[in-house]
Amino acid sequence: RTVALKAISLRDLKSQEQIEATDTFNREVHFLSHLQHRNLPRVYEHFSEQECWYLVMEFIDGQTLEKRLELLKGQPLPSHEILEIGLVLCTVLAYLHGQEPKIIFRDLKPGNIMQTQSGQIYLIDFGIARRHKPGKEHDTIPFGSPGYAAPEQYGRAQTGPSADIYS
């Protein structure tokens, strides 16, 4: 079968960057290997060699929504397609937020949404996703993409399902 191989090299990274890259990799492996949803890529295997981590995943033959929007050069997507994508994302987020404890994606943006030629939508890149911890005042580290991140992702409060919906 054709697969996607995601490689994270630790070479040339400072100690703190290696820790962060390792945490990101382990978080993505943990979430994706335990989740099964038609709009999430499957993880087949993960392994490491010396200073590189590898994630063997389902190959998604398509492009990100970000790339598609670039190719449209300022033209909007058709409204029926926007609604369809929105409904699929709501279904995926409902699945993630329905886990116990809830999984907060925290990086919903066009660059993390893949679309195949047939129109199948996938939510990709669980690098900064985390489990919701009720009772915490705020997240340990602010994360998110400018222009898409909810205000609480800038260290003001703990991110919850509403942060994903905002994005």
C-alpha cells in the first residue's frame, strides 16, 4: 500500500527544541493511533532511528485547503462546498470532543485540512492537540496559528472545545 511517511529530525535542534519536537511527535502518535474516524488519517506504525522519528500514515492523495485557496487567487469556494466542509469539520470535532477526556485540536486552519479529488475531507496534524483538563485556569504553553487561534490560546485561559469551534 502507498503510505505517507512523516519524519521529524532532531539533528541540529537545541536541547529544548528536541524536547518539544519529541513531545509533538509522541502526542500525534498517541492521538492518531487511538482514534478511528473516516475524516482522520490512520497511523500504521511509528519508529525512530538515531536522531529521527518516523510516523507511517495513510496516504491522502489531495491538497490542503490552504493550497486550494491559493490556487483560487482570491476567489471564494462555492457556498455549497463551504457548507459541506463545515459540516464535516463539525462531525470530526464532535468526535474529538466526545472522547473521554475531550481532545482539543487547537490548530484548525486551512493548512490542516486536506481534501481529496473526490471531495473527502481529512483533519491532519495533531502536533499541538491535547486532552482537556477540567479545572485548569489556562494552558501550560500558548499555542495556535495567528488569525485562527481563539483568544484563550494566547495564554489567557484553558483551551476547550469552544477554541476549536472558534477556529
